[in-house]
Amino acid sequence: MASVDVRRPMRFVCRSYMAVVLTPEPPIVEWLAGIAERIKGAETFLAGAPVVLDLSAVQISKLAIVHLISELEQRGIRILGVENIDPANTGSDLPPILQSSQAASVRPDKVEPTVRDEPKKSSTLLIDQPIRSGQSIIFPDGDLTVLGSVASGAELVAGGSIHVYGTLRGRAMAGSHGNSGARIFCSRLKAELLAIDGYYMTAESIEQEFFKGPVQAWLDSDALKIAALG
């Protein structure tokens, strides 16, 4: 009796993931030498995180790209892929080429969560329960509102503003699709990292007075500002 092949067909699934974008600027040697200072305070955010290297601001050889990636990885920065690279400089010894859904380049001191989906109609996501440690809530289509508190080690990413009615711990990143007008509001601030349109501030650089009550954060030019509410 002839055997019947009952193997299930292979299934390919497309998914979107969040990555951090770094854009080296010339002179590349000085940029690399100062990378530790440029990302100071964001080490825990970058530790083990996938990073995309945007080469739109530099013109360097394939050998120089390999060296740059090696230097970054020695500093604990893992390169998931590269974008805006000359096809002549690609190869099996380099990470894959990625195409971002965002056309804007990113400054080297600007950490940007990149969600590779097309923006949809603006709306609001309401979460009526606390966000536990290790949870990531990513909502690129509008504002994100959490009625409870956000635990340390949790992460909020929104294309619009972020509203937390409880204590905001963990990381909160608003304006993820280039919305510099987005804001972050919370009843009590204990966050590890705040970011709007990629410009970030860590807990070490937040004045102690802002940990006492409700605050808002917004972007003023390329600087993140915090003020008490009420």
C-alpha cells in the first residue's frame, strides 16, 4: 500500500517588532568614540535590545561598516539590521537590509522605537488594569491611556500621547511615529525612561521634585521637559 504524505504545509507569518534606531554621523571615528556618552543613562534600555543602524548620514566602505558594527557590539549594542546602505556594500558578513516605514532619519543621541506598520486612523487605546513587569503595550495608532499603574520593567509605546492615572514606572515612549507634539501624563512619576519622538530622559536626569505628584512631559525643540500638574 502506497504511503500518503500528510505533512502540514509550511506556514510563513509576518510580524512587526520594535527596534531602536541609531544613526552615526561624520566624522564616524569621533561619533563612535563618544557613543558611550551619547547613550549615557540608556544602557538598560539598549541592553540586549535589537538595534537598527541607519547609515543615511555617512558614506563609508563595507570594511568600515563591519568594523563599526563590531565596535558597537563590543559595547553591548546588538545590530539587528541596517538601512539606507549602498547595495554594493552588502554581504553575508553584514546584518540584513531593513526598510523602515518612517522616512525621517534619527539623530545619534535619539533613541527611537520603530514599529514597522503603516499608520492607521488615529484612535485611543484604553487599558483598565495595571501593567505588570515585563509587559509591553505598543499602540502606534494614537493615544494610550492606562487607568492603573505601570510596574517597573514594563514598557508603553504610543504613536500619540500617554496617560497613566496611577504611578508610572518602567519606560514610556510617546510620539513613536514622529509626533513631536505628543505628551506624557501621570499621577506619579517613577519611570526608568521617558521618551517623546525618540528624545529621551532617564530617571537619573529627572529632578527629585517631580517624583512627588502628577506631572506632564513634553518636547521643546530637541529637549524633553517636565513640569508639575496642578
